[in-house]
Amino acid sequence: MRYKKKQRPKRKEIIYNGITMASVSEVEFAKNLDAKRYTWMYEPESFDWYIIYKYTPDFKIRRKDGSYFYVEYKGFLWEEDKRKMRAVRELHPKLDLRFVFADAGKPVHGAKTRTDGTKMSHGEWATKYGFKWAQGFIPPEWMAERVEKL
């Protein structure tokens, strides 16, 4: 019996305050940013990952001290997402890229079952590869961090 490989769904287009976003969950995340009165931009910049690809983080968040960090909001990590994020990290080691997961405990796509019957979660994956991450929303301590300017 053949099984169809699970494919990533086509990118949606949902408009929030005149901005076309890729998912309902990104819109909800943006609404929470607005409720907290955070200054943010949606997909404002792209970064190379390998020669022919560009990566555009979902959100660029400004702290009170004027420094920025980037947030990739994820409901699900696909295989291509994991490869891309590791490549971006390798090519841009000083890029302050963080994850906010809709459900950090959800198993990542393609995770192998461990001997205890569990699979690697989104949060475990982010920790393993050195990414700061949070569940649901930006923790207040991310906004309070003081960043030295280079």
C-alpha cells in the first residue's frame, strides 16, 4: 500500500490592517502585538540562505532601547522549515532570530519515535539548534533585554 507524502499547504493570504499575512495564527499574533503596543513590522527583510534562496522572517520586533529581534511564528515545523532555519542560523550567526510556537509541545514533522514513545517537540528542536523560543506569545523578558550595539 502506498502512502501519500504529507505536503505543506499552500500559503494563505489573510489581510490584517492592510497587511497580507500568511495565516490566521500570524494575524492573531499581530493582534496581540498591537494589544501590547509593540512596534513591529511584518516580513520586512529577507536573508540569503544558500545562493538562490531568500528567507523572510515573519516579524521584526523593536525593543524600547531601539534594538530589534526577529520572530518566526510557527504553528508547525515542516522538514523544509527545519533545514532552512538551520541554514539561516549557519549563514547569519549574529541574526537574532527567535521562534514563537502556537504549540511548542507538538511533535515536529518527521520526528522519530523515541524509546519512551515520545517524539521531539517544536520547543526541543529549537533548543537543540540554539534558537530562543516561546509558547504562544513573546515573553516580557525578551522586550526588556538590553542589547549592546556592535
